[in-house]
Amino acid sequence: MKTLHLVLQSKWFDKVASGEKTSEYRECKSYWDQRFFCNQYSTVVFHRGYKNTTMIFEIESIGITTEPNDLGLDKCWEIKLGKRIK
């Protein structure tokens, strides 16, 4: 299994860190479609901007959702976060 690295703005990083945000979303575009279809990720490392501040979570699941999301899109990728590792 692989580790997914995502860079977040401070606002979203803080919401994930506090537990307020339990899923991360990405647009349904060919870039993300290819990454998620071709790879199996077990963990995600969130980077606060392009600094050395990070946190690591287990990934419960990655799939397409039509539920309300941060992006305001009708359909997008949802990365459901599990337990925080670091």
C-alpha cells in the first residue's frame, strides 16, 4: 500500500487537525481519477502549505460521492479519514 501526500491550506489543515473535518475532497478530474484508480493508498500525509508541518492519518476509504462537500460540487472524490497516526 502507498502513502498519499496532500498539501492543504492552513484553514483546512486546522479543521482536519481539530477533528472538525473527517474527509478530504478532490475534484473528479483525470489527474485524480488516474491516481485513485491506479493506486491503493493506506495512509495520507497532510502538509500545511509547503512547510514541514505534517500529520498522518489512516485512510478508511476513497470513493466518489454525491453528498454535500467542501468543494460545492455535485460529484467529487472523498477520502474518508481513519485514525490519526501522527
